[in-house]
Amino acid sequence: MALSKSVDIVYELVGAYFHSLYTTPLKTKALTSCCIATLGNYVSQKLSRAKHLNHDSLIAFALFGFIFGGPVPHYFYQHIHKLTKHSLGILLIERILYTPCFQVLSLYMLARFEGKTHETSYAQLEKLYWPVLAANWKYLTLFQFINITFVPPMLRVLVVNLIGFFWSIYLANKRAKQTAMDRARKE
């Protein structure tokens, strides 16, 4: 009986999500991305056994997810089909043009949302950009291929956000290590 009620609740939530995705796609994707990015950062901090939660980092990931993480992929996937209908073409454009630009945006804006100066944010971007981009290309290309080839367009940003959950954990961890190294050098 309790399992049946749990299943009903899940169906209602999924139905509400699909309804929101249909009626207000941009808002729904922005809120979904905000939640997933924040959760990814939280999990990363817990996995690294941080003694205290870095609230600046949580807020930065939430803001980035809400302002950029939902809307930018939404518009990208909406307009990419005007350029090409072939999944391989979409994948190549996504991997070669979109991903490098989005990595710059994410690394820089996350640092800025944490309250870092332009100079500090840019220095961190320079140190992390190529390793993070190379890891993205190496580990996420297959997932993006599956997303572009097999996932209906309406759900692509959701799948990108779910992939992004694990990517947020990786990115938060990489950024925290770089920040710790920078602090150690100053001391």
C-alpha cells in the first residue's frame, strides 16, 4: 500500500514536471538546472569531507545553474536544429563550438559568483580551462552522443542537467583543489 502511494507521488511529480516543461520550458529548465547544480556542488563538498559547507560555492552553482545552466542549453538545442538535422552534425557543433565556450563561461562566472575579483577569476580560468575541457571531451562525448541521438528534444536539457550533476561534482572538486593550491602558494 505504501509503495503504491509512493509510485503515485512519483507519477504526479513527473506529470507536473512535464506539464511545466511544456507550458514554461525556460523557467522549468532554469529551476531544474539550479537545483541539480547546487546538489552536485553539495555532494562534491560532502564527498571531499569538507568540515564546513562553502556557502559561497553553493550559491555560485545555484546562480550559475539558474541564469546560465538552464537557459543557455535551452536556446542552443532550440536553434541548433536550424543549422543541421543530423545528430553527428549537432554533436560536432556541440563539442567543438558550444562546449569550449560554455566551459569558459562556467569557470569564469562560478568564480565571479563566489565573489572573486576579475583577476582571480581569470587566473583560475587560465589554470583550469584546458584540463577541464579535455576531461569534458574525453568523458562526456559519448553521453552527449546518446543524448543527441536518442533523447527527444524536449528532454535534452534535462538529460544535460543530469549529466551536469556528475560534471558539477567533478568541476566543484577540481576548482576546490585549485583554490587550495593557490592558498598554499600564497602562504
